[in-house]
Amino acid sequence: MKGLSLLTPVDSKQLEKETRRIYEVCDGCRRCFNLCPSFNTLLDRIDAYEGDVAKLTPADHHRVVDECYYCKLCFNHCPYTPPHHYEIDFPHLMVVWKKRLAEERGVRLRDRLLVMTDFIGRLGSATATITNSLLQNRLVRRLLEWVMGIHRDRRLLHFSRETFPRWFSRRPTMAMADPPVRKVALFASCLVNYQATDVGKATVQVLEKNGVQVVIPEQRCCGMPSFDIGDTHAIQQAARSNVAALHPWVREGYDIVVPTVSCSLMLKREYPELNRDEQTKQVAERTFDVCEYLMMMKKSGHLVTDFTLKPGRVAYQIPCHLRDQNIGFKSKELMECAGAQVEVVEQCSGHDGAWSAKTEFFPLSMKIAGKAVRAIEQTHADLIASDCPLAGLQLDQAGASAHAKGQDSLHPIQIVRDAYGLPRQP
């Protein structure tokens, strides 16, 4: 993108000039029409001004930016991304705008709190019994909506009484070949550490089943939530901290494996853009989505295939942040190795972490999820899968689980764990 950086103070004149240039290209192309709320609003407003981008008002610009939840689908759809001489990077533009609006409007306390995922996770897990009960109380949810602006109907993941790192430290370990087939440093994510802990357990079980030695380095939130408030400085800090913790393991021959797609995208793609040093580059090059990694093992002849239970028919929603990694359908292929019949659903869930929890965006997020649910209905699936636990939660809330024998959505690694006949860990 011409003349705009995420790492320098925002030049308002340059931002407005570049915005006008990109919007004019988008108006002429329209390939991303109906892809997300931002593009619908942008193109509708341009049409209202008879194609004159210069007539967009500050309120128009603000709405386009606020409706962007950084799914990054437009980047893959766009024919003009770098190295094309147009250099269109719409998600990048939206982050620079969010940064500018944070300076102009300030950032609400709610928005600052919602990106503090490690703090929320630690507190929620430490008080899990009480917190989970309170979050199901309608009076409490109304109060939370009034005070914090978190929609009363937004379904939330429960906090786990035992965190994933605590389970990992006490788990029974499998006998391992010496040397192991491979060595992995697991970047679990704050979501897995405190809420979707069974995804982490399944990841460890499946990796160890395949002779992989697993360690869990020190780590913090990947920083993805801070894109919502344009806080690129916080993302840089997260990148530096996580790279400093992961790089020594890379030097020792470990690969970085991540079970949550937003975090793997951050380590692979976003960190090298923010910190262009050799250590960050090396960590990015050795980072893999968990299903991507297991399919690499299959290619090298190291994947154990003694599956004992067939999963049946699976409706697999591929998350936007996995599509942006351009690695193909590795989760689909892995579930098929386990004996599943997989139907791919290429529709956004509309969750995006904190965005869909906010009162102003929750109804819109559910409307977006409706497309995915309608696609799932047509598959007549036994199970629903998504590599993102929050996307799975959104699909369940939108009614997808009603079309899969009432079962909640699963991560593909949980389906593979079950297909191996490995017991679910308490």
C-alpha cells in the first residue's frame, strides 16, 4: 500500500489520499461486493453519490471502518494486491484507519478490556464456577450489556476450571521413541489455555500418538485482538515477546504448531510485517497450523493411520483466517484420512472475537452467520467442524448444531482424536 505504514504515526492527508485511490479501484472492480459489511456499505454509499468517492462523508468512512472485523477475505479475493502495481491492501488500510480513529475518538473502556484476553482468561478460569454461572444469568447479562455494551444474547465460551497449561503439566505422558519422530513447541493461544481447553488436549494427544515430542513454551496472546482498536504498538510488543520465547526452541530443531488459526496467521504473516528481523522470520517459517503439520507428516510417511472409529459425514466450515494462509484444505484432508466424508462450507461465521460481542454489531454478525448455517443445512452432516472455536460457537448459536444431531461444533483435531479412539481427557 502506497505511503502508509502500520508502524509510524498516521499522516491524515496521506491516509485520505490513499483511501480515495483504493476506494476508486474497489468501485471499479466490485469483486468483493457482498463479501462483508464494509464493502456493502462502501459500495452502497459510493452509488448514493453517483460514483463520486470524494463525496464520502466522515460518517461514511467511520462506518466502513467500524464494520471491518479483519477477516482478510478481501485480500485473497482482490486481483490487485502486491506485487500488482496498484498495491491494494484493504485490511491494512482499515487498520490504519482504526489507528487514526482511536486517536481522534479515543478507545472505549469496553474495547480496551475486551482485547485483554490473557487477563480475562486468567481471571475467568480462577473463578470459573462463579463466572460461568453469572454469565448465564439473564439479569447479569442485561447489566453487562448496559455497563459494557456486550450484547445480552451473545453466547460465550465457558471458562475451564483447569487451564490447559495446568493439565499439560499433570497429564500422563506417552512412551516416546528416542529420538522422537518430530519435536513441536505448541503455541496454544489464550482461547485454548482458558476456554477451549479440549482443543489443546486433543492436539497433544494426536501429536503424541504420532510420536511427536510436545513442549509448551512461555507465551502470551498473539495480539490479533488489538487490530480491532488499531493498537499496532501492542501487537508489536506481543510479537517481540512471543518470538523471544519461541525462537530458542526453533534453534533446537522444534517446529511451532498452532491449533487456532488466527494465532497461526499472526505468527506466519503479521509478525514478519511488523518486526522485520531474522528471528521473527525464522519463527514464521517454522510455524504450522496443526492439521497442516499432520498432513506434512502424512506426506513424509510418518502419520499413524490406525483409526478405529469413522466420524461419518462432516460439514466443515473453513475459517477466514485459515483461508488467508493459502495452504489448501489440510483439515478436510486430515479428516478424510480418518474416514470422514467432508463437505466444505466456504462461508464466514461472522464472529471475529470481540466484534460480534458488541451490542452494535451482534445482529449483523448473526446475519452473516446465517449464510454458513444455510450451507450446513444442505450437507445433512453428522458433525460440524471449524478450526476456530469461536466460529464453531457462532455457528452453534445461529442454529447449525440443530442440523447435526444436536451436537455442538468441534475442531477437526477433536474429530481426529476421537477417530483414533483416544479417550477425552478430564
